[in-house]
Amino acid sequence: MRNLRDRPVGQKITFVIMLISGVVLLLAFAALFCFQAYTLRQHSAHELAVVGEITAHNCAAAVMFKDEGAAAQILTGLKTMPQIVSARLEVADQQRLAYFGGLRDEMEIKAARLKSGFRIAGNRILLAQPVMLDGKREGTLYLVADLHAMSSQLLKLYGGIFALVLAASLLLAFLLSSQFLRFVTNPILSLAGIARTIAHHHDYSVRATKVCGDEVGGLTDAFNQMLTQIQSQDSALQTAQHELQEQVVALQREIGERERAEAAQARLTAILEATPDIVMSANPSGIPFYLNRAGHEILGVAEDRDISGTKTLYLHPEWAREIFAKEGLQEAIRQGSWAGETTILGRNRKEIHVSQVVIAHKSPEGKVEYFSTVLRDMTAYREAEEALRLSQQKLLETSRLAGMAEVATGVLHNVGNVLNSVNVSAGLVVERLRRSKAPKLAKAAALLTSHNGDLGEYLTNDVNGQKLPGYLSNLGEFFILENTELLNEVDQLSRNIEHIKEVVAMQQSYAKVSGVFENLQAHRLVEDAIAMNIGAFERHGVEVERQFSAVPPIRVDRHKVLQILINLIRNAKYALDDVERIDKKIVISISAPNGRYIQIVVSDNGVGIAPENLT
């Protein structure tokens, strides 16, 4: 019910109309159903009486002769009527002659002991019809009819009709109410819309339109009169409120500007007092009237001392006063400000190198009202600058020494590899000499010497002498082969020693003082860097592919460029250590994109760089 009260007026009226229509239709159909049920019961009783009278007449002969078969056959014919559920035929002494139906029906007949006529109980009708023969009562026929099925069918029929009629009626009522309800609701809704507009926009000049002369029309007139009074009062109130707001805003603006000015002045003063720089203000004559805390400390002036007796020019040494007066002040007066470096006299008349900014504050007419200056002590900056210069020199020297160590490490690797080859070659030569057959040649010579007198006889007839020429021939071939192999080993040994000399010479050439710029060929620098790592490439099976284009000489520091190339090539080799592939390759290319510089690119097919580490 609460939800219904909150519904719009149109919905409320429509709901009431449809509710009343539904209740009226329900009552009408209930009355019609009751009347129809009563009529059905009376009609069924009359029909049952006719059937009973006919059946009793037909049973007169069977009762007279007490023919149970004929009586049962007659009663069986009553089964064709669905409303008759039981029948009993008695003779005069209440003895049952024929019967059909249930035990309950028979007990009901016996309990009723109805002589003749009807007894209606709910949907059941009991008929007692006397069986007369020649004007004499010979027996009684009892019939029981049940109207429940017929009543249910009638209820379903009327229920369906009621549902259809109710739906059609409600639909018609809804359509008609929707069409004609606006004559009642539109004035009310219009008045409610005007009230909402006024509530939302606070516009009391809006008026409701009177559309009818009934109670709603009277309410509209009263509503408009109320709006007129409210509008006049609201106008006066808004005028007074506007004037008050203007006064409050003006006062707040003035208070805010004053507070902001005071706060800005307090912040500025705090900043000036906290800064380590000297901040000073002076009149056009050079008499200071403000000096911050840092100025008092650096210049050695007590904070409680009156500074108006000091001229700003005397803060500078004599040699700097004229320069500052002619250049600094004059530039500030012409341009509004001046910035430069100068010197002031600090505590104990010690000269302090400072960076100074002078600002000339002028009136709208262009006349200087006062000067302000900011001086920063540059002593620590100069000391830091000198320390930085020395550190850079040390860093360059350290970098040069580190590069020399890097080159020396490469030289040691290469020399070590070559020395291993030299050691192997020397070992092979020694082993060859140990296995030489030179002693056997001496034995053969001694044997020939011992048969010097009969040498021909010995070589011809002696068994050992006959073998000696062939042996000497084989021994000569062996010595020739051995001599060739020894020459090859000695040649390889000589080349390795020469390679050692070249590596050492290269290291000596790069061990010169760093910082000297020379005109060098780029491919020579790259070849030297490759030579420093050639041993590592051979051990790890890395192929180096050169893609050198013709480029002009470059003017560089030989040592620094070589150090960079060695690091790049070594990083490429390290990237190939973590991959399991047989085609490890480093590609080094030299090109000149333009005439101003050359480009050296070192690429490999190794693991690469993770995306998150790329910059």
C-alpha cells in the first residue's frame, strides 16, 4: 500500500479503475455461477424425477412377479445416464429386488428411508419413486444422482469465460482510462511539473496555466498567487544578499591580498636569511639598508651592527672597485641587471672570489629607487673544479694503464700460445735427433774401413758385404726424409719466434704515451685487435669474417681506439661461449657513411643482449 501511495496519480487512478472493474466482474460472474448451479440442480432433480417415474412404471411388472433379472436389466439401462451413480429397487417389505452402485450409496439409501420425493445434499440428489400397480404401491425405486462432475465442468467453463472476459475488460478499461484519464491527470501533472521546475531552478517567475474551472483550477490560481508573493520576497532577499556578498567578497579579497603579501614577504625573508649566498639591498648612493645572515657571517659584520655607515663599493678590493663601478653598476642601470665574477673583502680583509648579480629596481618613470645584489662564494666551486681536473687526469692515466694491461694480457695469451708451439716443435726436433740413424752410418763406415784392402772381395763374396750397398742406399733415403722433416720443424719454429717478435713489437708500439693523435688506417687497427684475440678464436672455434670497405685514414689516439676494439671483440667472443653451435662467427665491418667519420661494427651470432638490458 505504501508503494501505491508513492505511485504517480495516473497510475493510481488506472489501478483503482481496473481493480473496481475486476471486482465487479468477479461478483457478477459469481452471482451468475450460483444461479446457474441452482438452475442445474433444479433441472437435474426434475429430470431425475421424470426418469424415476418412467423407470418405476417399467419395473411394476417385475416387482409384481419379483423378477430379479428383469428388474436388474431395467436398472442397468440407467447406467447410460452419467449423473445417476446408484439405483435400488425394493418390494413392499423393503426387500431388495435389484441394485447397482457402491456400498456407500446403498448405505445412504437405507439411512435416508425416504418414502417418496427428493432429498438434495450438496451435489447429490436422492429420489424415492413409489412403484404403483393398479393404484396400489408395490415397491419403491431409489435413484442417487451425483452432480459433482457437472458442477466441475460448469465451474471450468465459467472460469475460462470469466478469465477471457476479465482480461478483455481490464484491457478495455486500461485503454479507455489511458485515453480519458488525461482530462483529470494532465492539470495535476502540469502543476506538479511547474513545482519541480521552481524547486530545481529557483525561478519564481514561472506560472502555472489554468486549464479547467474545477478544484484543480482553483488550486492553480492559489498556487500562482503564492508564487507571486514568493517572487517579490525572493527578489528583495536576493538584492540584499547580493549587496552583502559583494561587501564580503571585497573584504575577503583585501584580507587575502594582505595575507598573501605578508606570507610572500615572510617566505622571501626566510629564503634570503637561509640562503648561503650574500644578499644585500642599497639605495642609489650605495648605502646598504639590508644584509642577510650569510652576508654578516662572510663579511664579518655583527648582526646588531648598523650597516648604513658602509658603502657597498668598499666591500671590493681597490683594484676591483673601479671595474665594478664602471662596468657592473652602469650595466645594471642601463639594462636593469648585471651578472659577472668579481672579488670582495671578507672577514679579516681576505679576498673572496664571488659570482655577483646586480639588479637595479626602477620606478615607473625609469629612475633607480634602489639596488639589490646577490653574491655567491666561488671558492669551493674553484676548488672542486681543480679537484675534478686532477681526477680526470688521474682517470685518463688509469684508463691508459688499464688499456696497456688489457693489451699486455692479450700479448701474453698470444705469446703463450706461440711458445706452446715452439715447445712442441723443439720437442719434435729433439725426438727426431734421438731416433736418428747416424750411429749406424758410422758403424757401416767402420766396417768398410776394416776391409779397406779387400773391399771388392768383401762386397762381392761376403754375405754381409753383399747387403752393405743396399743398406747404405736405404740409409741415405732415410737421412733425406729426416732432413726434410727437421727443416720443416725448424722453419715452423722460426716462424713462431718471428710471430712472438711481431706481437711484442705491436705491444711496444701501443705502450707509448696516451693522448697522441695519429693518422692511422682503420683496417690496421682492427687487424691488430684481432691479432690480440686470435688465440682465443682458435681455441673456441670462432670464425672471423672481415668486411672492410675503402675508407680514408682517421686521426685518433691509437691506444684508446685499440682498447675499445679489443673490448668489443672480446665481448663478442664471450657471447659465443654460451651457445651450442658449430658455426660461431664474428663479423667485423668498416664503412664510411659520410665523409666526416667512419663506422666500425662488430656483430656475432651469439646469445645477444636481453631486451630489458637494451637502452
